[in-house]
Amino acid sequence: MDAAQKPAAVPPEQVFDWLDAEAERRADAGLTRRLRPRPATSTELDLAGNDYLGLARDKRVAGAAAAAALRWGAGSTGSRLVTGSTELHAELEHELARFCGFQAALVFSSGFTANLGAVTALSGKDSAIVTDKYIHASLIEGCRLSRAGIAAIGHNDVAAIKHALATRRTQRALVVTDSVFSVDGDLAPLPELSAACREHGAALLVDDAHGFGVLGDGGRGAVHAAGLAGEPDVVMTVTLSKSLGAQGGAVLGSRRVIRHLVETSRSFIFDTGLAPASAAAALAALGVLKSEPELPGKVLANATRLAEQLTDAGFRASRPDAAVVSVQAPSPEDAVTWAARCAENGVRVGCFRPPSVPDGISRLRLTARADLSESDVDTAVKVVSASAPPRAATS
Ligand code: PMP
């Protein structure tokens, strides 16, 4: 349409016709997505969820949620700064900070809003953000919303990150990374990134969503394992929905960082507080993790078994650095068919296709859990192998 033309009047029932054209384009590219409700109980072997420690259905955790809902109500009733903070939120923040080794923590309604809130509050027009290009979508959205100048660097390219930091035009800079990348489960080089930040006067923000509860001493996370917990220039985010089997997110950092977030972070201030039941569940799950420090090791042992067996079966499996193991699929359509066949054969696996995979390579994404037995893992690998489309295995 040229500038002089007026937009045509369209009948109301046609205003959204463009959605159908877009849906057709996605279907042609094999990118249709459908919701598949999960039954409450199932004999299916679940290697798709992120309940790494198997705590989502643990009676201590679910029971704490139920009791909190009865005591405090189903919802938090308001934003955290108005009526949405309870003693459960305060206790959870205290315990998370203490466990992970930071001065303070702030609980958000999800990991997504925690990331949005942290990145936007800690950067702005007058600062630079340097990121790995494979960071989680919530961090990417935070970077975009922040209005900072953004340099998205090739995956784990520390030299390029240093270069971007050295050549930036602003004093303030924030390096943003996942600790464990969510698609392939590989690790960011946190010590090198921290050294780069220090050399160039930048802060480091690490999303430890997939490291917390799985890596580090007793599951304290990848930031703790890298010796960066509690450092004044480091901020960590987590979700409460993976290892803790609950719901919600948190930002951990120094007291002044957390105070700044309380006073300025829009996804904190303008969002209804986390439901008390979720805060109670996360607190109970943290208690379980503290009392059963062997749980993270079980996750890693299962991930290793899973990756080794998939590799032995001839698939391109990622390294089992944490709970996530992915297997490359020849095409998006193959990934969908493969995952559907696995489900028909009693094993639920994740299916990642563009745009959820930054490099455009579709994958099955399998997650190891502490409560899987060795024979569960063996069964899962047999089913994945038997359900594979032609060309999926390399040998
Ligand atoms: N960060 C990463 C790396 C994630 O994988 C996820 C969840 N997929 C999130 C953040 C968002 O967390 P939540 O699901 O709690 O919003």
C-alpha cells in the first residue's frame, strides 16, 4: 500500500483473515502446534517435562500447596507491593537466597517475568547488552524491551563477547546468558564470561533455570558451581517450575539489586503476586532438596545413561551436561512424527522446532529425572529408537 492510499474498509468477520494465511504457511513448513492435555494419572513414561527432581507430585510439595491454598486463598489477591506478598513469599525469598549463596532474592510469578523484570530493570537506553544468541526467549524479550543496544553473539563465543564489550559506546553493560541452554542442555562458560565482564566493567546476568536443583553442590546451581554466587556483579534468575516442581520465578542478587527491582521492575510491580500455594510448594520442594542432596546426582546419572545409549543407537544426541538431552531430527515434520510415535508407544518426549530452536534444526528433547529407574531410561531409549523416522540415526 502506498502512503497516499487509505486502508480498505474490511467487514468485521474478515479483520482476522490474515491469521488463516499465516496458519497455512506454518502448516506448509511443518510448524503447526497443538495442545495435548496431559491426563492426571498416566502409565506414560514422561521424558518431556522439566520436573527434574520428580517433586511436582511429591506429597510433601503438593500437600504444602494444598494447605497454603486453604489458609491463604487460591490467588495472591494483588500485586506484590499491594496485597500479594505473604509470609510464604518472604520465607521463600530468604531460603532461596541462603541456599544459592546470594544476599537477597525476589520472587516473581514465573521465570519468564523474572527474566523480563531483571533484564529491563538492570539495563536501558544508556546501556549495552551482550548476549549469547541462544538465550531463552524470556531473556530475549527482556533485552528487546530494555531499549539497550544489543549485541547477540554466536553461541558460547567468549572472544566475540569480549570484543563487543570492549567496543561498546556506553559505560554500563550487562552480559546475559543461560547457564544451561534449554534446547541442547549444554553449558555456558560462566568463569570465562565472568572474567570477561570484570575485564570490561560489565555485570553478568545468568538464567540458571536448568542448572538450579541439578548442578553444583547439593543442586545450588551452575552459578554456585562456578564460584559466582554472591558476587556483587552477578545476578542469577531461576524458575520454580523445573527442579522445584512448583510454579514461579526468582531473581537473586545483592540487596541493592533486589531493592532496585522491587522499586522499578515492571513485571514485578504490575503483575499479580505468585499464588501462595506455589510459594508454599516451592518452599517445601527446597526443603526436600536440602534434606536429600543426592537427588541432583540421580538426575545427572540418568541423563548420562540416556545420552550414552542414544549415541550408541546411532543418534546425534547432545552431551548430558545437565538434565536435558536432545536428539537431532531430519526435519520438523520428522520431529513431530517421531514424538507422536514415541507417545503412541508410551513415552512422552518434547519436540522442538523452529522458531523454538535458534539454529533451525528440529530436535526431540528428552529430560532425565531423579525418579526414573535405570530400566525406565532403557525403555525410553528402546522406544525412541523403534519410533525413529528414516535418516534420524547416523549409523
Ligand atoms: N528460562 C529458561 C532457560 C527456561 O527454559 C524457561 C522455561 N521454559 C524459563 C526461563 C521460563 O520459566 P517459567 O516457565 O517459569 O516462566
